[in-house]
Amino acid sequence: MSVCETSTYNPPMTQVFDSDNEKVVEQVLRPKDAATLVLVKREGGTARVLMGQRHGNMAFMANKYVFPGGRLDAADVRVPVAAELRPEVSARASHGISPGRARGLALAAIRETFEETGILLGERAGKVPRTRAPAWKAFFAHGIVPRLDTLEMIARAITPPNRTRRFDARFFMADASLIAHQLDGAETEELLTPAWLTIDEARALDLPSITRTVLDEVEARVNGDTARPAPFYRFTRGKPALVHI
């Protein structure tokens, strides 16, 4: 794995962060580890991604259309899986953190997708792990064990300083063939009416800037550029910076 500094932002960093209309505060909060999953379904040569709209009463990115995702939970780092991250994906996701925490972030993306959309990613198993974590207990109740070997990490972004909420988010991507089960009419607390959208349909919606940027990464990979590095958007000494990992 290599890390490359770049002085040319593509897209411009102002387009990545500055149009989200989030409240700016004086206090600088430490970003919380988070993970997002971009599920891609291919139908007749057309790629669709799973997105949903956040509730209007949410304190962070209200009414925006997003991919499923959320914060890392302590239980995520301990969950057994049917298959681990591929070594190259683990190395990319482990940039700046331990491999175990990177693995936990991949599992957080799967758990959040289940909680927000009712979709379970993995494979059916005759015996599932035991856990005290309510979310994972509900996941395992359907006889599914998560698997990580088909996930890619395609981007990372840290919310700018002086925002009311800050996340260090890793964006994973997976094919919809990984879906082992889907609950009917799942009620969620964060996403409204999850839907499969073409990339053009998604771009026409009210998206957070970083989500729009990640869509560009998804499109490039869907079109065959699977070896591209993952962009990492962050702020260094108060200035926007981009590295590739």
C-alpha cells in the first residue's frame, strides 16, 4: 500500500465539504470512527446504488440522501465472520489504525446497513455466533453470518473542524450479490424509503457533498477502474488536504 500526497484536488475540496450547510461552532470536536456501505446492483448493464433519505429532524445532514452508515460500536470489533477482508483491503482500511479496528469498521458498515434498511449481508449458516450486542443478536437471529471478503474500501473522509458532529468515515463498496436476506417493510430510525437508484438519479437528489464525491468513485469502479487508490479527504493545520491510500 502506498500513500500519495497531491496538491491538485479532484474534485476541488470546497466542493467536497463546503456546501452541506452544517452549523459551524468554535469548539473543535474529535471525529468519531464511522463506516458507510455503498451497495451496487447491476441490472442489464445499468448500475444502481442503495440510498435513502435522512429524517428532517436529524441533527446531522437532515433530509439529505445518503448511503447506509454510522458510528463504530464496541461490539463490531469482536463479531466473528464467515470470511475476512482481503489483505489489500485490510491494509488500505488500516491506514492510521489497527487491522482489528479496520475490520470492525467493515462490520459496522454491514450492521448499519441492516439497521437502516433491513438488508443482511453475508451467508447462511447452520450455527451462528452468540453475542450480547442487541443489533448483532437481531442480525444473527436470521441465520446469517457476515462476510467481508467481497468488500472494497473506496474512500475516507473526516468532517471539517468546527462542525457540531465530526466523523472519520470509511466508505466501503460491495456488490448486491452479497445480500443473503432482506426484511420486508423494515422500519428504520434514520433512513426513509431506501431505494435502488442509478448514479444519474442519485446525482439529481439533495446529497451531502462527500456523498456526491463518493458517487464519482463508484462510477469509476463500476466502469472498470477497480485498481484506483482510495481518496482520503481531511484537514491539516486548518487547510483541506487530499492523500490517496
